[in-house]
Amino acid sequence: ELGGLVAVYVDSLNTAAVGFREQQNLISENLTINPNPVKSDFTADFKLEKPEKLTITLYDMKGGNVFYQEKNTLLPGKQTLRIDLKNLDLQSGTYILILQASNKILTAKIIFNP
């Protein structure tokens, strides 16, 4: 549990609850990850409707927080974040990326295969 947040990832093949309480404004369809599977770094592309502060969190499938970063206020429009995983000592596997801005949450499944 993360301060009352719950993330549920849904794609065309799988539905997976990852141990977080249900969140009202889940909008996963607006987040694109490239490349995925990830070898060392990736970009997260999304759009903001208004200026927002952003938190970036990556969880393993057991719910452990393996990466956390806060971004100062980002301007409205298309955003591209580069996230580097090579120095995090991660095991190969599936991770859940959560981007949170105000009351909106974007989620994506990351396949890490260094």
C-alpha cells in the first residue's frame, strides 16, 4: 500500500493487480514507453493538460519501491522523460511504472531485460 494509492495495470492481453488500492483516475492509455523491453534506459511519453508537479515511481512485482524521483512543475503539453535503470541493480523481470500528477495517475508495465 502506498499512501492509499492502488495501481492496476490493464493491457490487451493481461489484467494484473499489483497490490495497490484502486485509484479513481487511472489513465494508462496516455502513457507510452519506448523501448519495451528495456535494456538500460527508456523514454516515457505522455501529455499534461496543465502545469503539474510529477512523481515517478517504479515498483517490482512484490510492491517494492525500486526507483523514486520528483520533478518540479512541468508545462502543459507533450512530455518525454528519459529514465535510466542501469545503475539500480535490478533483476530481469516485470516492473510497474507510476507517474502521478495532482489527482491523475499514469501506469505502464516495464519489462527489464539487461
